[in-house]
Amino acid sequence: MEKDAKIYVAGHRGMVGSAIVRQLEKEGYHNIITRTHKELNLCRQDDVEEFFAKEKPEYVFLAAAKVGGIMANSEALADFMYENMTLEMNVIHEAWKNGCKKLMFLGSSCIYPRMAPQPMKESCLLTGELEKTNEAYALAKISGLKYCEFLNKQYGTDYISVMPTNLYGPNDNYHPEHSHVLPALIRRFHEAKVAGAKEVTCWGTGTPLREFLYVDDLADACVFLMNNYSSDETVNLGTGKELTIKELTELVAKVIGYTGEIKWDPSKPDGTPRKLLDVSKLESLGWKYKTELEDGIRLAYDDFLNNPMRAER
């Protein structure tokens, strides 16, 4: 990307989009276009057509999405499928129609089969059944990456897709019911510490294995790949390291300073048993994560403490 190129970051107010904007500015890109949801509803095709026809961005980072944890995904399957599929198709299609040089589509590691061989390689896509609790979201993301692939094959575009692992960091969503596991734990243990609660009950058994990537590392990888990668096949973005939810919970409690008892409710769903990305492709391209998990959790907790309104979302 040229330093003066016009770059559109869709979803710039979210955790991922805001990190990409920070990274672009850090690297000297200054012609960055953004729109809030009120200014541009990406689910409205006419509005997206008008925006692209007027602005003609040369590069697009598609980080906008309707996201949430297990509860949000399983309670609003239709909403997650419709909104994600609609907004991504609108943006990708209009980017193509208006001659966008390159587009990056950000997916999610939940696109891979529930029982995929671990760690999951990019090639295991569509080789088995999806995890039911986030099937709708996964199907929408698979459709987006496939549309990019098909545009490349049919029209010779240079549209790439990346599949991040579980993300956390500044500007996360700390909603008590609709957030992902790590920010949910940060909020729960913070509130327990403040209230002097003697115990905290967490969902499931604590046995599933998960991988976490600090969002500023993700943004660094995204800009790196936009400048150094072109192919139909997606690229996994992660650390290649995993830990159990129980270990994660204990680490969050340690960072926050909560010293009470941690209990588990096995009647609640665990989700996928294991979800580790094979990041050998990413590393072979010349990129590796920088932020270790405990350091990242400290940074995320600082963000939570300094931005109390985020906890209300």
C-alpha cells in the first residue's frame, strides 16, 4: 500500500477495526476513511453503493461484523447469519465494482470444523461439521472468504482473507452476557473483587483449550499481510499457543487480584473442545506475535478500568 493511498477501514469503532486504524497511523498511512454505523449502515445495499461510488477507496480492511460469545451466538442465530452475510457481501461487491486494488476480509477461527485435526491448518476448511453454538456466524464468514476467492478466480482481483484466533485488548466488549470469554472474565473478576465476593462461578468445565492473540498484534499482522501476501487461500492469525479455560481464568484472577474461590457450572456449554490454529504459514511469511498473554491481559484490564462506559455495552 502506498503511504498516501485511500484506505477504508470498515468497523473502525470495534476492537479489531480501531486497532487496524492505530497500526496504519503508526506506520505512516494518513488517508484513512471511516464511517460510523449511523453514518453508513453496511446492511443497506443502496447506502454502501453510494459510499463506494463517492469515495473510491483503493484498499479495504473489512473488520465490521456482528460478534458475540456463546450465549449471544446461540440465542440469535438468524440475526448473526443475516447481518454478517449482508454487510460483507455489500462491502466486497462494491469494492470490486469500484475498482478497489486490494481487500482484506477478516474472518474467525470458528469457520473450521468442530473436530478438525489440531492445530488447525488452513486446508481443513469445509472438511467437517461446524460447532453448533456459532454455526450461523461461521457460515456467514465462510461465505465472505469464498466470495473473495471466487472474485479472484473470475475477475482477477487481489482479495485476501485472514482467520484470527480469539482476540482481546483495547476497545473490547465487556457486556456481561454478550461478550467473549476473556473480556467476560475480566469484568466478572473485577466486579467480584470490588464486591468482596468469596467465590465466582464460571461456565462449563474449564477443560476446553483456547488460543488468544492481543488485538494490536493482530493489526500489525493485517497491515503486514496487506503489503506482503496475495493468494486465494486464507491465512491463520494466532500465536500457536494454547491453554485451558481453567488456566485462563486463574490467570485473569491473578492479574486482577481476585483471591476468592473459583467454581465451575458444568450444566453450561463448553463450546468446541479445542481450537488451536496452525500458524506455520503466517510465520513462514515472516510474521510472529509479540505480546505474551499475561502482559496482554494487564493491558486489557487497564483499558477496562480507564474506559468504564465500555463495561455498560
